Amino acid sequence: MPNHVSRELVITVPIPDDKGRSGDGRPKVRASAATGWSLAGRLVEFRARHGITQAEVAAVVDAGNASTVAQWESGANIPRVSGREHLIELLDGQR
């Protein structure tokens, strides 16, 4: 495990003429890619250490399929909040 502090930065910016989530005017919220980078490294290391496939991870964390997990590992995408929570539970041995 790396010797650095993991941090997450969430910035909320209202966009003119943006109806927000569900049209209620609330601004959209995106998680910082920094969150994904730390999880990506942990996930790749976890899978290598335990010899499990991306499809197996996807099934355990309800991520849909192996392609989703591959996107997380490459940094192309980061898990949504519920997926991130399930993934952290898995990496911490709670799932």
C-alpha cells in the first residue's frame, strides 16, 4: 500500500441553462479523477495478488461486466458512488 494520503476533491459548478439532475436545478456533481487513479492502482494490484478476473470483480461489486472494471483500471472511467463503495469494501476485504 502506498505511503500517501488519498484525497478526493469534488467541485460543483452550476452551468447556465443547466436543468441539473432530474430537472430540479441542482448542479451536476462529478468526482475528481484523482479518486479513480488511487482506486485503479489498488484494483490492479488486488486482482494480481488474488488471481481474479475483471469479470469476477464486476460480479462482486455489481459493476455490470468486465469492460466496466477495465475502464476503472485504465483510468478511462471512475466508479459511481455506490460502485466505489462496493469496490473499496472489496479491496479492504469486507466483500
